[in-house]
Amino acid sequence: MVTEFTPVSAAIGGALIGIACTLLLVLYGKIAGISGIVKSVFAKANSGSRWQLYFILGLLLAGVAVRVFAPSLLEGELQLPPWLIVVAGLLVGAGTTLANGCTSGHGVCGMSRFSTRSWVATCTFMLVAFITANLVG
């Protein structure tokens, strides 16, 4: 159960995500959909894939920075067996393939561009997440 609500840090984080997505779209004409970016890194290499690799490295370095500079943010216990986490990750991957995008691509970028497909996908993501959280929790 979540015991702390931190609207200021949540708003700052959301604003940073929005700014980053906007800059990527405006400056480079690219959508910040994480699943598509990861997929393109592992697909056949092409000359335009360097920025995707840097994007993924930036995400990984951000995680390392949190571990080094604010490890208390990562405290907590996960009461699930590792095999279940792997299965859940594979199901998320399958879902992003079926939806032709993930929550970052549809939820942040697509909805802000008023994409009907993104609105439907995001509402589906959220409904399934709500049901799953209530079944598991």
C-alpha cells in the first residue's frame, strides 16, 4: 500500500517527462515511446539508430544515478518470485507489441497529440492495471 503522496515531486517528474517528450518531438521529430525505441535498438542496425541507443543509455544512467545519490528511493520489498517478474515483463512486452506502443508512447505522446488510438490504448492499459491491482492487492 502506498503510504506517502508526494504531489510536488510527482508534478516535477511529470513536467520533466513532458518537456523531454516535447523536445524530442519538436527538435528531432521523434516520438518518445520506450518500447519502440528499445525495439529499434535491437532491430537490424541502421544509420539513424544511434539516438535510440543514447536514449536507452540515458534511462539506464538515470537509474544508476538514483542508486548512487538517492538509494532511499529504491527501498522496499518485492514479495514476488523472480519467475513471475519475468513472466510479467514478457506479458508487458507482448501487450506493447499488440498495442503498437507502450504507456509512454500512447499515454504521454499519443494522447497529447489527440490520437484516438492512443486514447483507446491508454484507457485499456489503465483499466487492466486497475483490475490487476485489485485482484493481486
